[in-house]
Amino acid sequence: MTSGLLFACVGAGLFVMGGSGVLLLKHLLRRILAFNLMGSGAFLVLVGMAQRHGIADPVTQAMVLTGIVVAVAATALALALVRHLYRLSGKLELPEAADDD
Amino acid sequence: MMIDLAVWLILLPLIWASLAFMAGPGRGARLAIPALGLQLLLVLLLAGTVSESGAIGLAVGGWGAPLGIDLAADGLSVAMLLLTQVIALPLAIYARSYFQVKAPEGRYFWPLCGFLLAGLNGLYLSADLFNLYVTLELVGLAAVALVAADGGSRQLVAALRYLFATLLGSGSYLLAVALIYAAYGTVSMATLAPVITAEAPFVVWLAGGLMLVGLMIKTALFPFHFWLPPAHGGASAPVSALLSALVVKASFYLLLRLWLGPFAGLTASAGLLGWLPATLGALAIFWGSCQAIRAQRIKMLIAYSTVAQLGYLFLIFPLLTSEAALRAGIMQAFAHGLAKAAMFMAAGVLIKATGQDRVDSLAGAAQQLPLTMFAFGLAGVTLTGLPPSAGFLAKWLLIEAAIGQGAWSIAVVVLVGGLLAAGYVFRVLRQGFLLVPAIAADAPSFHPVPRTLEWMALLLAAASALLGLRGVELMELVALGGAA
């Protein structure tokens, strides 16, 4: 197994873990962390699988940098919303059922 | 010249959004409205250029792929750009008077609206998969912030649900982009289209599946629609109109573009694949319509109607071998975009005037607010699909394509869906028109509302109802540059 493939497999594992975390966890901070884990997984796949003969590909590096900026922005927005929700309701979880009406 | 047009369509909203942010809370309308007019002009010029010389592409700053960013515009993207600006301008005029009355809700509307439009225009003009990811995230984050900007805990919960759904969707899309890049060493859609064939390795199929699921979550296709009704129904009226009319169309456009472009080799070889989105679309039509018929609050009714109407967009996927299906999809996107914006705007007027948002409290609305109820009715005509509206044309094209290919089930779904739509539209109209208000003492009181609000809702509703008469020009535009 080449190092690139190893990176990609770890990345895929992280992505699945993070994705299930976003879906299943209740605590909002943990969900935000899970989202970051998911993003890091995708970045690892991007960097790992694009290596040819152990030489890093500059295009993927640029993509991952852009991706990190997007992930930071999304995390900041999520944290701001969670903090505001905590101030209003004192809870760090979303209510069970979506109120349909 | 054409280079400038495409770039300025992205730069202009970014500029006025930033200026609006610097000007402070609640300000920026005076800048945004002329800028949106200019954007509309730019799109019309771009449409002229594309219809003269076919699809155009350009490398921003002269860098070119792979390190630079390529933009491209063909008939399909110009049509979507046109829809975006045509709705955005009247919506901005509406929002200006709406937020003057109820200022705190609109503190950050203008900057966020500008960033959202910049993201949408960028998405329609992008030529590579990664740039599409970035614009998709821009649109998603701006939309979530708009939902939350209202500030109540109900809106915050809706915004957080929306945020997690949209992040999950774009996360799977990003992983798919990584897999595609690993397999082919490029993310340019034009380069990928000829090389992805039915014999593609497993990772490419996996990538296609991830993109399909991710974009279905973002378009709120049944059963991923859970985030949409609270987010669209809970936000203030201009925001609901923006989200329901434009934002969900962006991920639909992307799915269509991928389906017909880079992944055409895969989708053509797996003919049954198109029935997955179509089946979910049919379920969305039934589920969304039934929930809309049962809804107590008027904005929830309209939001569930969005879930249903999005279903029609996905019915075209098994039929895409014929050009007519694509036309039906774009016509439905226009019909729903215009009508749903008008409907949310009319609902905003009704809520402002009656001070509450229950369907039952609309008695006598037609006497007090005839223009608004007329706008709601016209938009309802489009959603139900009565002639000569754009909705009628969309359904006609769709049924024609379905029968032409022997897919009778789709034709039946379209017809039943129209009846169900009539069910929820007439629930509102019945309250508004037929019930005479009770004795003056406990009759609902109507507050005066700015006339601009009513006229803008009517303008978009009339556009949706009359577009059916000018459908040919639009269809010619879509066919230009061949999306396939």
C-alpha cells in the first residue's frame, strides 16, 4: 500500500465517522466538530490520492487551502448560531421534533 | 466585452454587499436596487451575446485551468442567471418597504442578499467542479445566515438544521470532487465529459452517487426535505421568497448540469438510474401537497408547496434523452421561481396586515387587500398549472415528453399533482374570498400596508402567469450552446 492510498483510506474513514457524527450526535458543539472531521477526511482523500509517485500535486494543495477557508467560515457561522441559541434558550441541543405547524 | 459581462455579474453583487455591510445595519437598499437593475441589464446583454455567438468561456485574469478559474456561459446558465436577476429586482424593491416597517428583522438583509446573489451568479457561470463547490458553499452559508437573521430561537433552530443539512450535502459533493480528481487529474467539466464513460472505475460511480445524494439533500428532495419547511416558513417574507424561488434551484441546476455534462456517459449507460430521483420526486409531490393541505400557518403551507413543486423538477430525469424534458424542467424552474416568490411576498403582506399568520384568520382579506389576494390567486394558477401560465406550459411539455417515451406513470403523477396543488391553493382563496367577515366587533382588523408591497407581489405573479405566452423565446435560449 502506497502512502497516498493510506492517506486516502484514513481520509475516507474520517469522512464516514464525521458524517455519521453530524447525523447522529445530539450536542451541537460535537456536531460542529464532527463536520470538521468530515471536511478533514475529504481533504486527506484529495491530497492523498492525487499524489503521483510520491510527488505532491500543487493544484490539490490550492484546493485544500480554499476548502479550509470555507470550512472555517462554516464553523464560525455554526458557532455564532449555537452561541446565540444558547443565550436565548439555555440549551445546546436542537429540540426533538421539528415543529411542523 | 462578453468577458466583462460574466465577471461583473459576480463582482457587482459582491461590491454592493460589502458596501452595504460597511454602511451599517439595515442600510444598503438604495445601493442594491440600482445595482440589481444593472445586473439585469448585464444578463440581457450576456443573453444577446450567447444567442449570437453560442456558448462562451473565459479564463479569469488570463490564468486558465488548472491553476486559474474558468468561467463559462451557455444557454442553460444564461437562463438561470436571467431567472435570478428577474426575481431579485422586484424582491429588493419589496424588501426595502417591508423592512422599513419592521426594521430589526432586516438588519443584515442587504449584505447577505448580495453575497447570496454573488454565489448564485458564480455558480451558474462556473466551469469546473471545485469552483462549483465553493459557490455552492457561499450560497448555503448566506442562505443559513438569512434564515437566522430574524433572531428568534425558532428561526435559529431552523437555521441550524438547515446548516447541518447543507454542510452534509456539500461535504459529500467535496469528497466526490476529490475522487474525480484522483481518477482523472482534472476538475474541468468540459475535459471530463468525453473521458467519463460507462467503463469508468468504481470510484467514479461512487463519486457520482455521492454528488447525487449530496445535491438531493441540498435541493430538499423527499425524504431529505426535513430542513426546508421550518427554514423557509420561519424566515421573514422577503427571505422566504429568495430561498424558495432561487436557492433550491441552484443545486437542482448543478445536478442537471452534471447529469447532462460530465456524467452523461454514466447516466446513459444506467438507464434506470433516472427513476430514482423521479420516484422520490413523485413522493415529494404527494407528501408535500398533503402536508400543505393540512398546514395551519400560511407560510408553512407555501413552504410545503415548495417541497411538492420541487418534485416536478426531478420527474424529468428518466426522460432526459429527449430535449423536451430539459425544456420542461427549465420551464418548471421559472414557473415555480416566479410564482413562489410572488406567493411568499403576498403572504408577507397578509401577515403584516392581519398581524397573524394562520390560514383561518384570512377571512375578508379579498375585500381589504384585493391586489394581494389577486396576486396570490395568479401565483396559485401557475402552481396548479392552468393555461396560459408558465406552470401549464411546464406540465404540458413534461406530459408530452412522458407520453412520447411511454412513461405513463409520470404523466399520471403530474395530473394528480395539479389537483392536489389546487387543493391547497383554494384553501387560502376560499378563506380570503368567500367568507364574509362576522359582525364588526370581532372581525379581524387590517393594518394598512405600503402599496409597493402589493404591487411587487402582483408583478411577479403576473409574470409567472403570462410567461406561458412568451415561452418560445425562453426555450430557444435554453437550447443555445447545448447543455448536453
